[in-house]
Amino acid sequence: MQKTPLTPEQLEDCKRLNAIFKSMKSSLGLSQESVGHMLGISQGAVSQILTGKNQITLDKAELFAKILGVPVEAFSPTLAAKINRLAQNVSPDTFEYAGILKPGRTPVTGEAVLGVNGMIEFLKEHHGWLNIHSADPDAFVLLVRGDSLWPRVKSGEFLVIEPNTPIEPGDDVLVELVSGERLIRQVSLIREDEYQFVSIAGDNRPFTTQSAQIQSVQFISAIVKRSRYTKN
């Protein structure tokens, strides 16, 4: 899967973050592996961020800042500004969102009943709208039932899926296998011939599969509480 190149600004953010990490890792007793464990991603995914191969996402920016004990603006003024705008405009208990809130609605198309470790046992028909904007014209929403992804995703919450958003390590995704199985995971590693996924609840071993066995991997941009749902 071809990745979208980072912008010059994103590359500078990665360079600043890498410089801070290198200057503080000894005093804080950190390594890429230990940081990856705290972020819930692999050591390789940490390296890709620090070396500018993958961008710093909003959620990872906040976690890096917490781990290193610096403000986000120390390595990314742009992400810091986005976080500040989110904090001013959105109640923190409304939803978890990987982007900037804009007015709009996204259709609810189904209800995903979870089995063990985020496997979707079956999809039921469900209709309505979520009062949240998506820049992806093909975005859709799934209502989640079940507790296998608790506490990250609670039963009764909604997942906003953006099929056209490029996937990177560290992203939460909806995976559909050629066999027809569907599961909710976080991307740990992407290679030309295989993917590695981990549980977004952090409670099971990685799952690695050949790219040929995957039908689709779709980006989860938001985990949204029921207060934003309307039937029509």
C-alpha cells in the first residue's frame, strides 16, 4: 500500500520530536521499544515516526508529550493548535476523534456485535445519523455491541469508518478478511506482503496475516458516544 508522503511541516515535526527523544532518553531511561510499549505500537512504528516515515497523529502527539514531559508545541506547534481548538470546542466526554471537529452528519449503516478480541460475530442493519463531519464522502458509522474492546470501546458507542483515508501504523482500523471475517484492530506493522495487527484494548497477542488474505483495511477516525446519534 502506497503511503502519502509527509509534508515539509510534518517532517520538521518528526525531526524536532526525534531530537527531543534523543536528548532525554538517557535521563528518562527510555528506548524506542519502551516508548512503543507505552504508545501501544511496535518499536518499528516508533522508529518510523521519529525518522519521518510516518506522521505524528494527534493522539500519538499527546502521548509522546506526556512520556517526554514536554508540551506538544515543543515539537509540533500545528498539532498543539489543533488540540487546543478541540479542547475549547468539544466536551471531553463526548467522543475520541482523530482530527478537527467540523459541522456535518455521517450515516449509521450497521450494528457490529463483537465476539472475542474484537472479532465481529455478525452485522445487523441499523439506520440513523451521527452528528459528526467526515471529509471522506464514503464514510459510514457502525454501532458497537459487546465488551471485548472495553475500556477503549464501550458497548453502545459508535465507530466512524473512513474507507478512503490512508492507513499507517498506529491507526485503529476495521479489517475485513477474504474469508469474510471482520475484526477491529490497531495496525502495528505494514509490509509489502503482510500486515500485523494488535488489539486496541491491549489484551492479546499480535495477529499477522498475508496481504493476500485481506479484503480491506479501513481507517477508524472516531469513537463516538451516543449523545451525537439521531434517528433522522
